[in-house]
Amino acid sequence: MVTKDWVSKWAIYSPHKIALKEYETGKTITYAQLNQQAEALTAYFFYQCQLKTGDRIAIMAENCIAYFILFSVAQKLGIILVPLNYRLSPNEIDYLLKDAEPSIIIYENQYYEKIKQTHYQSKINYQFNIERLHELNETQKLDLSSINIEENDPIFILYTSGTTGFPKGAIYTHKMLLWNSINTSISLIVNTESRAIHCMPPFHTGGWNVLNTPFLHHGGYICIMKKFDANALLSLIEKEKPTILFAVPTMMKMMADLPLFKNTDMSSVLYAIVGGEPMPIPAIEQWHNKGVFIRQGYGMTEVGPNITSLHQEDAIVKKGSIGRPNFYVQIKIVNELGQECQANEAGELLLSGPNVTPGYWRNEVATLNAKKNGWFHTGDVVIVDEEGYLFIVDRIKNMYISGGENVYPAEIERVIVQHPFVAEAAVIGVSDEKWGEVGKAFIVKSDERLTEEMIINYCQKNLAKFKIPKYFSFLSTLPKSDTGKIDKKLLKS
């Protein structure tokens, strides 16, 4: 039987090793201390709150050690963590609480007023301040061997961003947790000597499962930042000597643009993991010149999330690619008729493997739409080249039709951001009397010399005529979602 309680193992193997450190407070905790506090809290929840396997705990807090203690409790007791996005409105949070029906809500002080404005919070009997979890003492010791946790039991319910329609709660299981860690460790270098700085939000799968949970599985070290701060992160790289960085392209650009970037010692960093959207070639080269190689990839909440990886040696020669599937990930690319596509033929990416979600929380319709005949339908249109490298063409729902031709904005964006004077680009479809729909490109310049004429000429050299946007708009910045991705909904409004 594979253990589902990682911290207890490292409390035996490396009891005095520091597992976590809080950047803001300087507080540290060893694996033995982490396990001890998690065991005490597990007993309290079991005896005092009468929690059992499958019960939910909603959490609204920024990154902190206590959040990781709760993760260990979830592995020990089989309860389900429901990280809440603290940037949402009270009404949006209320929807998540009604959907998840947690037995407990744990909050950080600064978000208590927001929770009080929700209707559902009055139905939750147990509400705890995350900064005071250490005060919850229990004299009875719980025999954890009596707790039966199956591999397909959920450990997280991770809600989608809800940029369109209502959020869906993706079920993330103990089995997914294990196999994502295995895929990650095979793709990257993750072991007991691994070190990371964590600054991604905890309500997103990337914040937990790109590096944090694989590092805990392998007994690594994590320095926690409450939130991303470019200056602070650069300073920490020198002090904490991480072996792997994880960020989205926007974060990487913000750090590279700082004066501190030039003189920061990054010799400890083997490579940076970058996801969320493609990273422009000039930005990749900027980091490569610092000796930090870029590993791009593709992930999603419902699968993995670590699904594909592009080796740093291929970052330039396979620009725009998301790489190849990780070791225990199976892929299939199919057309609208469900037939498998040939090389360089666009089709929907389907995924299979032990790291695929069993479905969405209390949403059978969404589950049946996503999972068919053993394959998870991503909704992403991709092509695979003759060497097996994958390229995202676009989201199926993002496609627009211009003059009878299917146009995928991501394909156009990938070309535009390769222009040396472009920092970022986003393309949407807009109504047109003649063609039905045409493209509109929003561009952030990296060089003020860039003109609309220059970018049109560049598109004409690299894109079919029907794919070239009709309209161009230059912005100082593109709107971003909470996870750092470009928010096209705002561009369309």
C-alpha cells in the first residue's frame, strides 16, 4: 500500500530538517514539528469537531505554514481542503461555500469581514482563525492507522476561476497527488536537496501541485511568500538558493525588468518552470543569459497539473511548443469526428492516465461532458509535429470564424509575440459586416519604435491572410486574472 501521509515519513527520515520557512515572519518548522502539529490538529478535528473522511474544510488565507499543516491533516484524516480565492466578491465566495458545504471554515484575519458578508457562513458551526490553529489542543491521541483513506478519495476541491459562467469544483484525489509528483520528479530534478521559493496563490492548482506537493513528497525545502513581490523574490533567490523557480511569464518579465536582476546571483537555480501562457523568445533569452534555463510546459487543474514539459535545450528551437507529454501521461489528438489527427493537423487534445480527475464536485453534467470513453477532453486545440512536440493552437471555445475559415487566436498570438518589439499580445474575434468576424490584436510594446505598420508587415510574412487581425490596439498592460493569465473577457467588454 502506498503511503498517503508524506509528512509523517519525513518526520522519521529527516526529523530536524527545516521543511518550511515564512519569508515575512522568518518562522521555520522542521518535518518533525510539522508532523507533530498536524497530528494534534487532526485529533482535535476528529474528537472535538467530529470530522470524518470526506468532510470539507474551506480556507481563505494567503500562503503560510499553517496552510501546509492543514494539507498534512488532509492526508492523515481524509478530509477535503477547499481553498477559497480571497480576491472574489462575497457573493462569489457564497456560491463556493454553498456548493462545497464545508463543515469548517478557516480564515485569515484580513478576510473575516468578507466571509461575514456571505449568507452561507452562518450555517458553518466551526470557524477558526488560521493564525490561532496552534491553540486547538486535544489530549486524546488519535490512532491514525484506523483511518481508511482510498486512493480515489479527494484531498482538494479546486474551483475554476469562473471567468465564464459558474465555477466548477475539480476533484483532486490522493491518487492524482501521487502520480503528479512522480511525473514531476521524472521530468525535473526533485529530491531531498531540492529548494523552492513559493509565491503562487494557494487557491490555484499551480500554487499547490506544480512544485509544493512534489517537494513535500520528496522531503524538500520551501520558503513561503504570502504573495509575489518581484524585488523581494530576486533578493530571496540569492539568500535562499532555490534549485527550481516557478512563475508565469508576467512574473518573469517583472523580475527581469528590475535593476536588481543584473547583479542577482542565480547560480543555484537549475531552471525556471514557466506556465500559464507562452513566454516570448526575447524574455527566454534574457533569462538564459543569466544562466537560468526556461522549462515551459502545459497543465490544467483537472489533470496533473504537470502534463507536458519542454526541455530547456528546446526552448528556442521549438519556440511556442509546450513540449512532450510527461512520463505517465497519455495523449490523443482528435478532429471533430473523433478521428485521430495526423502530424501538423489541428485537433482537440485528449488526456488519460492516473493523474486525471474523476470529475467535478456535484456536477454530473460537466463531468460527462469532459470525460468520455476513458479520455479527458481538454477543450484545447493542438497540433503535434513530426518529432512529437505539441503546440497549442487555441481553446475550442475561443475560435472565431472569419469568412468561413476557423481562426485560433493563440496561433496568431504565438507569431506576434515573436516580434522583438512585442512584450505581450492577445487576440480576440470581433464582429464584422463582411467577414462575420475578424481579429483584433491588443499589444504591449517592449520597444516604443514598434508601429502598427511594422506589426502588420510582420504578420503578412508569417500568417495566412485570413488570420491577420484587422484591428490593432497598443496598451501599456494587458488585463490579467488572479493567476496571471491574460483576461480576454475584459478585453471583449
